[in-house]
Amino acid sequence: MVWKNVSRRLNLKNRIPFKINWLVIVLALIFTSCEKESRIVVLELDIAELVCVDGQKIFEGRILELEGIKTVSANIQTHKAQIRYRDNQVSAAEIKAHLGDFGFTIDNVPGNDVARGRLPQCCFTPQALQ
């Protein structure tokens, strides 16, 4: 008997607000699911200052400051770095600009001169000093 009264009240009094609530929920789910899916992208960079362990630690620490960076692997023998990142959170241009702001030479493009002077001396090979 009680359930009949409840269902009767829902059908008569709260029918429109009930449908509106469901419509809002469905629309919210649709809009959030339509957000751009993130892909993991790999960026390979040639870093001139990547010649010592100190430079590698500084490089890895600076790149991990950015949101969206998944992994970083730096090789001091080849002076190359491989960065995996989410393309909907950060772009390759932002990564390069961020590293350039800390003085790193990326793909033969020198970084900020002031920040470059703050890097340890071991980061510079004799060719880089010329």
C-alpha cells in the first residue's frame, strides 16, 4: 500500500523534475566522454649539455616539472633524451621552450644564456665552449 502511494506521487508530482535530472546526467556524461582522448607521444631531443651525470639529473628534474610528462630517459653517451608525454596536457613546443628557459641547447638551438651560465661546468664539452 505504501509503495503504491510513493509510485503514484512520483508519477504525478515529480515526473518533470525527474526527467530533467536524468537528462542533465545523460548530457553531462556525453560531454565528459567527448573530451579529447590523450595519447602518449614520444619526443626525441638532442641535448648538447647532456654529457655528465649532473646535467642528466638537472635535465630530468626540470622536464618532470611539466604536467603530462610520463617518462624521461636521457643517455649521456649519445646526448639524446626520449620523453613520453600526454599530448592533451603538454606539447612538444612547450617542452622545448621549458628546457630552453633552463639553458639547455636543444637540437642545436641554444637556450637562455643566463640560465646556461648556471649549469655546472661539467655539462659543457670543449666543443660546446667554442
